[in-house]
Amino acid sequence: MAMSFQKPWFLARARRRFAMTRECALLLPRVCAALADPRQPGSDDTCLEKLLDWFRELTLFDSTVQLVQDNPCLTEFITSVLALPEPSPSILSFTLRLAGILAASENRFQHLQQEKLLARLFGRDGPPNSAVWEDASVRSGWVQGVHNMMHHQPALHLLCSGGGIDVIFTLQGDPSLFVASAASQLLVHMLTLSVESETTKPLSTKDCDWPACAQMIIKRIEDSLQSSSASHIEQSLKLLTSLFGSCRATWTEVLWLGVAKQIESFLTEETVQVQHMLANLLLNMAWSPVFRDTEGSFWALVTSALEHLTPVQAGPLAVGILRLYKCPQDVRIQALTVLLQPMDCILRAASQPLEYAGLLDESVSDPITVESLLSSRSSCANLLCQTLAHLEQLLSLSRLPVDLPYTSLLRSLMTILQFCNGFLSPASPLGSTISRILINCFRVQRSALDVLAALSERKGSDTLIGSLFDLLLAYLESPNTSPTVLKKTFQATSKWLVRLQELSCSNSQGQQTEKILEDVFLVLQKRLCSPCWEVRDSSLEFLTVLIKCLRDQDEFRQSLLSSEVPRLTENLLEDPESYVRASAVTAVGHLAFITYFAPESPVVGNQYNKENTVAKLQEILSTDPEGFPRRAVISIFIKWLRQGCTGQLEDTEQFVSRVIQTVEHDLDWEVRLGGLELIEVFCSQTICQLGLLQCPYAPVSSAVTSSTHWNESLQVFCRAKLFSFLFRSLCDCDKPVGQRACDVLLGLRSNFYPVSTLEGSQGTGDSAVGIAWLQRTLRQGSLAQNFPTDGSNGVDFQDPENMMLALGAVALEELHDELNRSSDHVEKSPQSLLQDILATVGTIEENEADCY
Amino acid sequence: MPEIKVTPLGAGQDVGRSCILVSIAGKNVMLDCGMHMGYNDDRRFPDFSYITQNGRLTDFLDCVIISHFHLDHCGALPYFSEMVGYDGPIYMTHPTKAICPILLEDYRKITVDKKGETNFFTSQMIKDCMKKVVAVHLHQTVQVDEELEIKAYYAGHVLGAAMFQIKVGCESVVYTGDYNMTPDRHLGAAWIDKCRPDLLISESTYATTIRDSKRCRERDFLKKVHETVERGGKVLIPVFALGRAQELCILLETFWERMNLKAPIYFSTGLTEKANHYYKLFITWTNQKIRKTFVQRNMFEFKHIKAFDRAFADNPGPMVVFATPGMLHAGQSLQIFRKWAGNEKNMVIMPGYCVQGTVGHKILSGQRKLEMEGRQILEVKMQVEYMSFSAHADAKGIMQLIRQAEPRNVLLVHGEAKKMEFLKQKIEQEFHVSCYMPANGETTTIFTNPSIPVDISLGLLKRETAIGLLPDGKKPKLMHGTLIMKDNSFRLVSPEQALKELGLAEHQLRFTCRVHIQDPRKEHETVLRVYNHLKGVLKDYSVQHLPDGSITVESILIQATAHSEDQGTKVLLVSWTYQDEELGSYLTSLLKKGLPQSTS
């Protein structure tokens, strides 16, 4: 219903916000001088970061030298920092990054190089040779500075000729994770830039003439892959992984062919342990069309990796392969085997000797490794959790490129869950070991329940539904089930109950469904009385989900209403925990759809008293000391109103009026916002009902406007006291409230004023005295405090004519634009930032070191 | 060698947002998950991509521990658990679990109040996150899994703040979070037992400061409020919903009572009630004085402090108002500030840190003409005061805690690099332990020397005791045997028993060495010379010349052969068993020196 007032110039204005204004240009030299002054205490890091953000914005669409020419203080700043004998690490780091941003365009690069500034910052004798290099922030600033600058060939040459490549390669092994990772990313960027900007003819394996910079990098990669140092190999593998992940150009294949043999050997090499890195590398390659579409060698390598890597290492590769739509069938089968093997082992471990119950064809699976992992305490849960997470990932895809054996999968999930709660202790040695390890393992329980929930949406796993509910109910009932596991059990149960209903509609499984529902509500009754608020809350959330999904099903309604659940839910409206009260409000609100508001309510007697419930919710709205329950009430009221549950227009008018008078003084702005939404819905419904419009809020021509109709609806709105709340809200101290009120008023105005008449009437100055006052006070932003009730200066918010005038006269569009800006747009401006940096110079240090 | 690795993602040489990763004996723990309020984008959260590189978060991390409810320690938690995808256990104390969502919700409301905020958690996410939290009691040992256990200690600082001991086997780390070693008006001092952890990770906010007493700061605060109210001015105190606000409320309430003051004090949010409820509920976490007087008078039931209504701001006459948010960047506090700023009789007291960009930061840095929305200029004539009431341990307190816990290593976080450097030297000098101060993203590795309990077989024990003196329980004793590591248990048994148990046959291992000697004589003559030489030198050993021409010294065997290419050189083959290794190597070095002339 909310209208969009986005205008094309809005973006232009946002860009203007970051422009170098006259005021900023005046402040900048002083800021630069203060930053370069070693006697000043260091500026707050966030200020420096925001300053860099600003320069990034300034230079993004402007490659000219104007910025540096008009503001010579920038180059002077760099020069003076370079001249400092011992610059502070944070200022040097800032300078390096700033210089990089400025040098991102070739023009400005040349300008800065006139004084050899960049060579001094990023060249051989720069910071890498100084004592401050010890500080991680300087190394990080250097890498980021180079990365910022690296958009053209001169920058590449500066680095390659100045020994920069060596520095970056060394930094790949930096003790700081941030620096190491940034160095690796920088090399990928430089390699791509070099090949793509310096290659004159397409590269091929036969005639491979890499540009100089690329050549240097590739040589280093090849050398380190052949070295005996695991860390060097790892760094190069990491680099290749991110290269193949980000660059899909054909030259990457040429590069790959040069290193493929070496990398292949790592799969079987025992002296160098880098196998764990290979899965990611191959996965990124598999996603790249350059490799994916080739025949033969690449896929052979993937197959070999799936064979040689350990199940934990191969898992991510397998699931990645299974998500591909284009992939050779045999590779897919092998990936599926890797993924399903642990589940297969679980099934076999639980089955009787000689009874085959596995998931996989025995001829393709070699379960020894997986079995040994599952029978070890340290690896069992890890392997299972990883496998389960991968299965959930696959099942969450809307279109699965591969068929999964759903029934067996469900059986193995159930087996895992039975192991975990001690319901199954098989005789086989493997089975008994696994069951001992898994008992009460919450991690595995949670993961298995997630997959179970995801599996409910796949057809073909219905034969086990009876025993599945036995298991779910056992979990719901067991006192050993932890609150987090219980929540997941509720989620899985609600999904499978929906599935059960679908089945009972198509088959005649009515009785089974009824029994299951009865059992579910029985256990829910207990859980609603749990001493643990998390459990009560999850139970209420579960109930709401069930009502939302199943409220049209007779069996469900009957089972629910014949249980104690509705009464207990109403009791929880007085729960000591506010989260629970809020969830109870939502549940009661939804319950109403099957009690009072149902067209054929199955309720007999006055067990469910509508007035009582509404009064209770009203009471919560006006007296609950916390926001959550009050917000829940207003959301429910909006829902009821939208669904036409609040009765005839007259009743609704009174209802809305009552609610509005309660929420307009609420301390929680989100409740007030909810009140405005309620008004919006009410207005559109009233206007529709009174036949003014078919489509609410659409502008109307004067010919259609019927004065009787708008009179009537305006009278309704005035009687309901909507206008005082709407106009007051325009000056609310919380911006979203003002914005919403303005939206609603603009919507109303478009209904009551045809566009043509509005243009004529606005700003003519013929408005009544009261309206002039309203406009004035709105501008001053103080309406909320000095709201007049009478007097010559006041406005009668209940007088339709007065309100009609107000709607036409108040400059709502202007106000809308004003409100649409972020509330801290002034503080966020560059000018404010520069002023803050200047003002902080010389303030007490103590202010900086404090916690929130 | 076993090691403990620590990588701060936040709070490494800064006071931004705390988030520290610890790897100990194969377990990975995240200590705190804080937010930086100075940023409006993703930079406000720690960069978790460095953890997600290691695979699924929930598989990699064993647990998350939150030390206290301040947002720079817990503010990123809902983002981490509901948006980044961590689904494992989270631990904090009971009061922290109760209060954390209030502050998170308070901050969420302030944040989404501004336009253009994206990627921020919702109210539902805060709730879902809190439902995953396991609350712990002080001094309760909580078993995270079979190997990993944690234990909370009282930290002072704020209600519910705790230090945590993380223990795997016999290796342990203590993380202090923020702590205070001197009791304040409503909280006690931090305390830990002599747990001798391998590593103590301590905050160091006031690493170089010896703070003036908090009493002084409190007196100063009361004096300023009193003076303003006396001259008919209004006092605005911008606060966050909980924490410092309660402390200041107690202070003013007591002062008003004592001085019989009549000016009204208001609290602007509806949150006070809940906040005070928690202070009542967790009365055991407050200090002794509050607990003692609780029966006669509940410190948190205020007589003078009343709920604020928006219309009150325009009332004439003096008043004191607590309003949120604490940095004057939106909402109620900013609105009141705009109303009152123009009157020099009024005063605003900022009791906490303000980030750049906020009105709070601007007025604290001395700016008096502020551009507000719509190009309006607001002239600030009211008095502006900054008063830090934050309760951190100062340098003396940090040293005191180290003395209490007796750690083997110390690692400093949550402080500025320069100050840390100073304290680091002081700690190393005074306690002779290594002290580290990694920057964010840097990993510190600490090698530990854990003692591992081993069962010893009775037979071996008896045999060893029979050989040596009677065992003295207090002194360590050297034992020889075979260590069998099986099914997660360690046993020391005699070699014979080990062979028997494992079904293995015994092999003799001999070490050999060839020594070349220049001697043109025949082989048997050379042997004789060697024999005589050894007999002369090794008087206490049994040196024998065997009929087959070889020499034995104890179990060491020496044979001589002529060199195949040079008859003038003789090759002595020396071989010995493992038991006689010392003698064997002594003999070889002796022979390498050559034979003395006199024996010829």
C-alpha cells in the first residue's frame, strides 16, 4: 500500500552529498596538516576509514587530475608523511591507502609520480625497508594501497620494476591473516590485470607469451608448487583457487595446463600434506565453464580426487559437484557415493546380519574408511554433521540435478536420531559403537532434524510416516531433549504434519492423522507448561505455524479445539517472560481465525469469548511494560483488519479509534508505526466500502469524485480521530513514524483531491488561520509537544472541512522528501567528518578509551 | 609440542569490538562476539570470513562464550548466529542472558530508525539467538563436550560480567572479558582462584593508568547536577537502556534523599522497569552493601525517579532527565537536546563514549554550532560535561589479577598498542612470564607443557621401588617402562609385559660405527694395541680380548679389518646396544683420537 516517491534526482542528490564542496575544500588543508602532525594524538581509526570512503566516492567516477590539482594539500600531506622520521603506523597506513585511491586513475598516477611519491611509497626503498613494517597495520595499508592503485599498466610496471612482486609473495605468508589474505587477492588481481591489459594476441599452450608481470607471478607460482615447503604450496593453491573462482577467461586454462601435473601429484603425495586444499580448488574450477566444458582430463582429476581425498575432505567437493547441472554422469555418481556413504554405513550398522538395508550398491562403495571414521569418537559427529549439512544444502535446492533415494535417506536419518536418544542399540559391533558415541549428541540431533524437515518436501518418502511420527513424538516428549533440539523437532514436526495432511487428503489415512494430531496436542499441552521460557516460546511458535498451514483442515481444527491447548495458550498471555507473551499474542490472534472468525465455527458454548480476548489484547497493548507483546498485538490487529474480521464498518471504526488512542502515546516507535499501518488499511477499506474507488489510493479525476462519498469517509476518519495521530506523527522523534504518516496522508490526499485541483490550491495562501499555524509548527517540528486542543490558533482535527483544507494546504511532498533522508544525513556528510577530525585535535585522550 | 593459538578478530591492540578465537587441544572457542558502533556498514561486525574459510562454522567452532552484555562484546551475536549461520552452543551468565536482548533490541531500534540501514538483524533474530544461549552460574563447571569444560568467575564491571576459564584436559586459558578489581556502588570486585592457566587473556583498557577513585568522579557528578538544578537549569543525561543508567540512578536517588531535593528526575524509556527488575532478580550478583540493605530498602525501587512523558521537556523549572540513546544520535535524547541546547543554564552530561558522527561526539570535542537537518544551525549554549564511569581494572588491578591467577603466559587485548607495550614490559619484568599483544588478525602461538596422567602397572611399580629408594609422594621420580596408548588411556608397563600384551617378539638393536686408524701393522697387532690402550683407559670396565680377534668392553664389540684399498689404514667396527649408548659413543670418540705412541 505504501507509495514510492523515489525521483530520478534522488540518486543525483545522494552523489552530491559526497561532492567536494567549497566548505570541504576549505577544511581539507587543515585536516591534512593535523593528520601529518606527529605531535597530535592519533585520530580515531573510524574517522580515517570514513575519510578514505569519501575519497573513494570522490574518485570513483572522476579520472581527471582536478581533485589533486585543486587540493594540493593532498600531495603535500603524502610528502610530509614520507618526510617524517617515525610516522605513526596508523597515519602511514592511511597515507598508503589514500595514495592508492588517488593513483587509481592513470592521470592522477602520473601527477603523483612527478614527485616520485608513489615510487617512494610502493617502491623498493619504501616502507618494507623501514622499522614500521613490523606493524601489521602498515603492511596491510601497503597491500591495500597497491590494490587500490592497481587499475592500469603504469601501476603494474611500478610494482614489477620496484621489486614489489617479491614483497607481495612474502606477505602471502604474513603472520596476520588479514595481510596474508589481502596479498593473495592482490596477486590474483595483478595477474588478471596484466594478462587482460597487456596481452596482444590470444594465449595458447603452444605459443604462450605471457606479459612480463604475469610471467613473474606465474613463475613464482610454479616454483612454489615444486618446492618442498607445504606453506608455499598452500599459498599457491590458495591463489589459484581464488583466481579460478573469480576469473572465467580462457587463459586460465593455459595457466592450469602448466601446473596440472604437479597439482595432480599432490593427491597421492604423502610427504606434502596439502590434500585439504584441493577440494576447493577443483570445486572453483568445476564452476568455471573453461574447465567444466572440457572433456577428459579435468573430470578425470575430479574423479581421482573423490577417490583419494578423505571422506571429510571430499565431502564439500562432492556436494559442489552434485549442484552442477552440467557434469559427466559417472562423476556425479561417484560424488553421490561419497556423500551418501556415511548414511549407508549408518543403515548397515543398524541392520541385522545378512539383511541388506544399505543405501548404496555394495559394488561401488568401499566403506572401510568411513566405518573407521564413524567408529571413532573424535571423528564420528564431525563426519555426520558435515554429511547432514551437505544433504540439507542439496535438499534446499528447488531443482535437484540428481535423484536421491529419499526413502532410504529417511530411514538412515531416523536411525541416526534413534541412536542419539538411545532408542536403538544394534547388535553389530559397528552399530553398538556408533550408538554409544551418538547418544545425547545435540549437534548431530540438530543437523539430522534440519535434514528431516527439508526432506518433508520431497515425495517418495511416505511409507515410513507412521514410524517417523513415533520418533518425532518421542523427541517431543522426552525430558532429555534440549531446548534447541526441541525447537528443531517442532520445525520438522510441523513440516511433516503438513505432508501428512496432504497424504490424508489423497489417501484415506484419516484415522492415522487424527491419532497423530491428538498425540501432538497432548505433548504440546505439556510443553506449554514447561518451566523453561525457551520451550514455552518454541511451543507457541509451533502452534502458530500449524494454524497458519492447517487451519482449513477439519481434522486439525477439531483435534486442536478439543484439546487443552487453546486455554493454555490464552493463559500464557500473562507469562512473566515478554518473549513468551508476544508469542502467545500471535498464537491467540491466529487461534481466533478458527474460533470466533471462522465462517462455520465448530465452537460450542461460550468457551471462547471474542470480547474477552479482544479486551485482553487491548489491555496488553495499553499496559504491557515491554515492546514485544505490544508490537505483537498491533500486528495481530492489522491482520484481523486486513482479513475483515473486525465486523461491520461501524464496529471497525470504533475498534480502530480505540486502538489508535492507545498506541499514539506508546513509547515504542514500532508500535506507533503499527498504528499507522492499521490506519492505512482502515482507510483503504473504508474508501472501498463506501464505493469511492475500486483500487485504493489511485489518483482520481474530478469527474469521478463524488462529494457525498468523500464527505462520508472523511467524516468516518475524523470521528475515529485519525487525523490528530497522523499530523502529530509527522513530527515524531523517530523518523520512520513521520515517514509512514506522511505516506498515509499523501495517499489520502490523492483520494480526496484530484491532481488538477491540488496544483492550483497549494501554496496560494488562502488557507484558514489554523492551517497556517499547522504548517508553521510542522516546519518547526514541535507539533507533538504543543498540540492545541482549542483556541483561535488551533486546528480542529475532527472537523472534516478543516482536515480537507489541511490535506490540501500542508506541503506534504516537501516534508516527505525531508523525512526520506536518513536521520543522520547531516552527521554523515564529509563536511561533518572533517569538522569532527579537526575538533578532536587536542581533546582529552581519556574519551577515546572507553567502552559503550 | 601441544600449543594454544589465539587470533583476535577484534580487540587486538584496539578498543573496538571484542572477538577472539582460541584453539586449545583441538578445540576452537570464540570469546565474545562484539560490534563496533562507529560504522554503519558491515565493518561494524568482525570479519567472520576468516573462520568460514575453515568449512562450516558450526563444525569448526565448539562454542561461543560471551563475557558480558556490553555491545562491543555481544553486539554481533545475532548476526553471527542467525545471518552468518553459526548454530552451535553459546554460553553466558544468567544475568547476561537476561539483559543482552534488551541492549540488542535497544540498539536494533536505534539502528533501523535511520534510513538506509541494511544487513542488520531483526527482533525475531535476537530472540532466536537468545534461545540458543546456555546460561551458566558462577563457579559452575560446564561440560561443553567430553573434553572441553568452562567455568565462570565474577568480574565486576557490569551486572553479570564474568571471566571464563576454558579447559581441555590439563591445558587451560582464562579470558577476563572486561573486569574491575575495585568494588563500586553496586558491584563487587573481580575474583579468581589460583588456577594457574597456561594463558591469561586480559583486557588492558587502562593499562597505563592508575585511576582516580570512582568516589571522586561520583562526587564531581553529583556536584555538577546539584549546581545546575539549584540555578534552575535542566540536566540531560543521555544513556543506553541498561548498565550505567542504573548506577547513576542509584547515585542520584541517594543524593536526592539525603539532600531532600525536590526537582524531578525522569527516566525516558519504558525499559527502566525491566532493567530494575533484573537488578532485583540478580541481587546476588551485586555487592555486599546492596545485598545487605536489600531487606530494609531495595536500592532499585526509586522514590524520586519517575517515568518521562514527551510533554515534560517543555515544563518550566529544573529537572534531570535520563534519555536514550546514549550518543545523542537519534530519538528521544536528541529531541530533548535540541530543545534545551540553547539555554546556558542547562547541562548535558555524557557518561560514556560517543562514536564519530554523532551529536554526542561533536559536543564532546567542543563544537558549539551544529548543523541540524534542513540547514538549521543549532547553537549549543548549555554546558557539556564528559564523565567516564566505566569500570575497568587499571594497571594496578591487572597486576593484582595476574598475581591471583598465576598464569604461565599473559596475552593483552582490548587496549591501545602503546599502552599495552608498557604494561607488557611491566608484566614480563615482575612475573617473569611471556606476555603477548597480537594485532587483529595476527595469531599468537603458545607452546604448553601439559602433564598427562598415566596408570602404572603394579608389577613395574614394585620392581622400580625395589631398585630405588622408598617413594616420596612429594618428589617426582623417574620411571622406566613401556608406554601403551590404547583406547584413549595411557599405561606404563614393563617392556616384557608390553611385548606379551601386544603379541610382539623382541628384537635387539645395535648401533655401529666405523673408525679409521692409520697403522701399517698387521690386523691382529692393531687389535692388540687397541686392547692395551682400552684396558689402560677403562680401568673400571671389563675389557676382553676374544679368541676370534675381537674386543669387548661390556656389551660393546670392536673388530678390526684392513682397508680394502689402503693396507696402511685399519677399519675398526664398533657396535653397541641401546643400553650402552653412552659408553659406545665415548669409545668411538676415544678411538677417533687415534692410538697413543707409547702402546706401540
